[in-house]
Amino acid sequence: MGKQGERPESSGDVHPPSKKAYKKTLRSLQVELVKLQRHFIRCNDKILIILEGRDAAGKDGTIKRIIQHLSPRETRVVALGKPSDRDRSSWYFQRYVPHLPTAQELVLFNRSWYNRAGVERVMGFCTTAEYEEFMGSVQEFENMLVRSGVKLLKYYLDISKIEQKKRLADRRSDPLKQWKTSPIDDQALKQWRAYSQARNEMLARTHTPTAPWTLVHADNKRLARLNLIKDLLSRLHYAGKDERLIRADPRIVFTYDYSNIGNHHLAP
């Protein structure tokens, strides 16, 4: 991992692995994930991993590879749908609290409370006052989680406009991916600039020492999956860790810094 503020090289300089090499490395990393699970069950750890990013950024595929060989009793994936009338009238974080990890659990949020800073902000699903209330309270909410013993990791998967357009078209044409489509997909490209602005503000205002953001160049799915898994393994303690295997490429995965917005390390 590069130091915070250090400029990583372009991810375009990284050659993606062959299918055979990808599968071999993925299997080795999944063995490490099983080691991690044995450790956090034994130590009563609570692990929460948040994956954010534009539509079609690769969150589903990454989560699938993380949980593929883990015990489902201690692993949960949370992907909440449209809020109900009751949800909209309650404390914003209330609908997320029941899904937080308890001892011996790993929970992955496929989108999270940061919906308010992204799609709700861009699509007008929340008021400016609601948005500002969220931005003013999310840091303390996450601080409370960490103080309570939750190990919190936040990842933002970043893709280019060209890649998003390609993936959204693939969703529409592939009958096995039809479940991923939604009316909001059509707005993803039309509102590209607004989503970029919302992303930039979200990262700048919610990146903290207690709950930092880690960015992932995700145009290449194989590189993104392998390096995100390496990074999360490197950040969590467990016995028998293979240190050489879990070194993430800093050109693919790196800690957010304000300079990322202006140095082309995030899709404009």
C-alpha cells in the first residue's frame, strides 16, 4: 500500500492476469479468507465491510468472490432495497443498525448508508437538509461503531464512463443479469457529472482517521477483485497470514487523499 497522499501510478500500466493465473491467485486468497474467518470466530471479532461505487462498478462480483467459500452462518451480505414509508419517517441510520455485525460475524454492505450521499443526493430522493444532516452525523455514527469494537473497512470502486456504459449494456442483453437492471440505470450515464461531484464531496467529507476510504480502480474486474481482497486481508489480523500473497498493488488500491480528485486518479 502506498502512503496516504502518495500518488499511485496509473492503473492502465498494470497488465491483467490471465484467466488461469487469476483463478489460481483467487483460490489462494480465498484460503486466506477462510483463515481470517477461523480467527474472527475464535476471537469474537465483528467485521463490517462497505462497498460503494457507481452502478456496474463490480460490487456484486467482488462480494461473490469474497464469500464464496466462507461459512454462511457467520457471513452476511446486506443489500437493502428502496426504503419504505416507515424507513423514511425514522432516524436515517435506523434501517441499517439491525444488520450490523455481532461477535463472530463478517458483514458486507453492498451499498450502505452512503446512498444518501450518492443516489439520493443526485436523484433528489432526499432534501438538502436531510443530506446535510447525514453528512454532519455519519462521522460520529462510524466512530461509535469503531469504539464499540466493529472493524470497519470502506471501499469505493471507481470505473470510467466508457466502462460503465459497456457494463450497463451487457446487463440489458444478458438474460442472466436482468435482475440487476433498474430504472435508475438510465440515469447513471445521463447524470455522470452529478454523480462525480457527489462522489468527490462524499469522499472529502467522510474520509476520517477512524474510518478512512480506500479507492479501487475497477475497470478491470480481475485486478479489482484480487487487489481489494488482498487489501482487506492486509488490514485485518489473523493467524497464519501469508504476507507475500496479500500485498495489494498500489496502482489499483490506494487510500483516498484529496489530491486524488485533481490528479486523474478518479474518473472525472
